[in-house]
Amino acid sequence: MWFSLFSLPSWEKFSDILGFIVDWSEHEKNKKHAMLWYDMATGIRACHLSLLLEVERVLGYGFGDHKDIIVDLCDRHVLHLADKKNITQGNHALHQVIGLTLLSESMGIEDNKDFCSSFINGWVSSAFDENYVNVENSPYYQRYNVNIISNIPSGLGGVKYEEISRVKVRGKELLPWMTDPHGNFYKIGATEGQGVESRPRKWSGRYIVDDKKWLLKDLYSSGYQFLREVKGYGSHFVFLGKNKSYTHAHEDSLSFLFYSQGICLLDDSGKYTYNLDEWRSYFISDHAHNNAGLKGVACFPRDVGVEKEGGVCHLRPATINDEDFVFEGSVVKWEGTFFHRRKVLIKNNGLKVVVDDWLVNLTEDKSEIRYHFGKGVTLKELEDGKWGCFYKSKTESRVASVSFDKIDVDVEIVEGREKPSIQGWISEKYGEKTPAQVMLLHARPGVFCLTTTFEIKAFCDEA
């Protein structure tokens, strides 16, 4: 509606917008529902009201019989947003304060300027960490929040625009690292959709080049480590650590993703839904990620904690030698009753991944290590305790094998299960889910160590 008005201004188009806003006012009087003043929505409405005032001031159309309604709506939105207890967290809070800033300015209200500029400065500094990684634990929200700060109104007194510009540029530079070989964001945390062009010629920022074959972006203090081959559909590896906040957090401590030759061998399950139900509980729990925990007992982000609360998940800086890339980390769950240390070794040729897991389980439940395989990958038991990973494109081919250093490992393969507990699903788009195979490795309580080896077959090999 605004676009149509700006393209060719007329009273009729302005009246349509005015009628839409008045209609919401009548709806609000009749419904009296708390969600009508939902945090982010209120901030966005305040932006529209500000724009309405500015357009009327320029075009001089007037509000006619609706003047009292518009004035009342503007007053109530400013009063609501100026009340600090109504300001929430994360990007929703910034929407609220931007709305308050714009509407106050349009109404000539000076009282909120200091609060708004101080909040915006504080939000920008706290929303991105020392590596310019957004603290909402998701590639999707990395881009989303970079875009939000790009829309902070200019000319606000006290706002640190140089810092905003720096965060915007450096935060945007990380997006290609968060993009998979097919141009989509890695499904980490609450993520879906298309990522950013990821060819090295478009990348900026500091990274390590090893013999011009591999690129490494080691953001271990932010909970991300990215490794990939320079060539086209070469290997991609992502190792995940601590959550910086509970916003959009999943319990994916020490989980990892691995792509080989364009195929997603080990994947993340995605987000699926924001509804507070059993499906969301599954997708944000450790049961939906490539890590370790307890059989039948889900672990959630608050069972591990976040950095500012002393959360106990840590990644070590990646190490490199002539043959291997080594990634290590540890996590403590449920206030010390479960300890997991993991070391992942990636061979320089990209054709072998070796995972060492050390578990200390002080509960009476069995320990469980989980590997979620990508869409289209199926598992079949081979000889000598090995498992084959098969991928079906035009024909079915074996792309990898999985083996263990212990012959007595209890292996369970699950796909698309809903009862007795949800397991074996992947979501590539909000509200949509598809069955995918997951390998569950069970062990007795107490101390348990296991080495799992993934041997990748080059496409020139026979299946």
C-alpha cells in the first residue's frame, strides 16, 4: 500500500492506508487480546504510524474524522514502548525501540531520545560477540540481525554509527562461511533458506590457507569452527560449541556437520517450528543433533547453560599438521552428571573423518551417541561390524562406510519415528519435515570411550 502511494500519491491511496489503521483500532477495542500488543508487532506498527504522520505532513491530506483515533493510537504506542518493562530481548527489542524512536520523533517528543540511543548502542554491542558472530545462535539470524542494524535510522543523537557500520561489515563477512556447498545456510539452530555466495573470491576476513587446498575459519570462542576445501563440491565441515544466549538456541554442543563431494553426509535437523509442543522440544534438544547424551532423556540448552551464566561447553583452537585437521571440545550437562569430550580428525585428503568420544555418565540411564545422516543417505550393515552409507541419485551408490573400534557397540537405526519418542527427522523449511536416518550408539552408564571412523569413497571408486 505504501509503495503504491509513493509511486503516484493520491488521496484515495492515503485514505486506504488510513482505513486499514483505523480498522486495526476498532479490532483492538473489540478483542482486547494481549497478543495485539505483542512486542515486535507493536514496534512495527509504531514505524507505520510514524510514516503516516510524516506522509500527512508532506502531502497535507489531513485525517478528517479519524484524527482523534490516530492521535490516540500514537499516544498509546509511545506510552507502551517507553515503558521499559515492555521491551523484550533479541531482535524483537530492537524493532520496538526503532519504532519508539521514529514515532517519538514524528510526534515531536524529546523525552525518549536518550533512552533510545543508549538502548540501540547497547543492543548492537551485545548482539554480536568479539568475532562479530550474532548471539542468536543461527546463520539465519546472523544475516537477519545484520540487516536489522542496517535499517537503524540515521541522524539519531548519541547513536554510535561507526560501531554499527563496523559490526554490519564484519558480521556480513561471516555469512559465506555459514553457507553450504549448495548455497543454503547450514541448518544450525533456527535456520532455513538460501545463504550467501560462497566462492572464495567473494570472501573477505582472515582465514588460513593450507597448501591452497583448505580454508579454515576458527571462531572457537564463538562456538563455530568452519573447514572446507577450496575446490567446488569438496569437503565441508562445521564443528559447534557453546550457545551465547538462549535465543533460538539448540542443544547442539559438540555436534558437527560434514559434506563430501556435494553430498550432505552428516546433517543438522533444522528448526521445523516455533510452536511450544513436542516437536519443537525434539528439534531443539540434543536428540536432534550429532552429539552425545542419555538414551530416552532429552537435554536442552538450559541443561548446559550459556557463556554469561558460566555454561560449560568449550572448543579448543583447531590444530593443523601435514595430514590432519584436529578439532576438540568438551561439555558438561545436567550440572555435572554427564561429561562429554570429543576430538574430530579430518584427513587432509578429505576422505576420512575419525571421531573420538569420551563419556562419563553418572546417571543410571544408558549413554547415547547420535549421528544424523543427510537427506537421501541410507545405512546398511556390512561385514565385520561396518555400516555402509548409500546415496541415491539416479542410482544408489555407496559413498562412505562407518566403523567402530569396539565390536560390542549397540547400534540402532531410526527413521521418521514418532512413538515412543520422536527421532529421525530433518526440516529444511519451516513447518515441513521429512524422515531421515539416524544412527544411535548405546553404551552402559559410567565411563565409555569410542572411536567412530567415517571412510569416504571418492566418486571414481566403485560402489
